[in-house]
Amino acid sequence: MRIAILALIALAVGVGIGTYISSQEFQGERLPSKMTLAVIAERDVAAPSVGPKVFVEGGEIHNFGTMDRGASGKHDFVFRNAGTDPLLVRMKDKTCTCTAALGGGKEWEKGSQQTIPPGETFTLTLSWVVKTAMREFSQSADFETNDPRRDIIRLLVHGRAVEAIEWSSESLRILDVTAD
């Protein structure tokens, strides 16, 4: 009877540990959203379409790799108008005050906008500061456009946050301990 109870306890502990490890490994993973599927569908911009057509050169997602907590980074996203009419890009929102959008030599706030003529480009720089206790860091900024196919563009930066110095203890040895 004791063995069966110990086996059930060991099973419950194993399931709990496995669930925790899996949740940590896949934290931040998501199924493709409508926006992601639209990006995939818009990759072919060879032929201009009628009206404005937004395309972000190099993609809308930037993986910065690994950064120290408290460090800052930046990445340029280049908007291209592959259509026949002027493209309007307007900042809608950002996920954190630690993230800023810069374009045309100034910081963009909610409502800031830029008109991009057909065939032209405009560079928006996303800057961020890694302010999280979590291992994975992800921030984004949303922009509205007048492209009927892509009314919202989400620029995303993500990566792994690490401590500048991490302590690691491989083993602990206690020798000659007595209970006097």
C-alpha cells in the first residue's frame, strides 16, 4: 500500500514539474494571428496594386537575440508604398513606455503620421529598454494605414533578457560536519 501511495505522489510531482518546464519553454509562443497570416500573404509585392499598398522591408518582426536587463536597443523598420496612391501611416499604440518609435527625426506619439508617396520609403526606428524580470522580452508598436488590405501594422521586437552576471552553483559539498 505504501509503495502505491509513494508511486502516486512521485507521479503527481513528475507531472507538476513537467508542466512547469513546458510552460516555461513555450512561454510567449502563439498560433499565427490574422495579422501574421496577412504578412505572409503580402510577401509578393512585385506588381503594384491600385491604391496604397504597405510593405515593411525585411519584415515586421525583429529578433534582437540576447540582451542584458536594463540595456537598450533599436531597429529600423522601412515602410514601402508598393501601390499607386499615397500611403498614410499613423501611430496607434505601443505596448510599453519602455518602447519608443522615431521617424523623420522626431519621436512619434499616438496620432503621429507620415504620408509616403507611391514607390517611396519611410524609415521608422523602434527603440526599447529591456525592463523585465522574465526571460523572454517582447514589445510592439501598432500603426494604422490606409491600405485596405493591411489596416494595422504591428512592429515587434523580441528576444531573451539575461543578467549581466549570473551565479551558477554546480554542486555543494559539506565535509566533516558534526552535531555537537
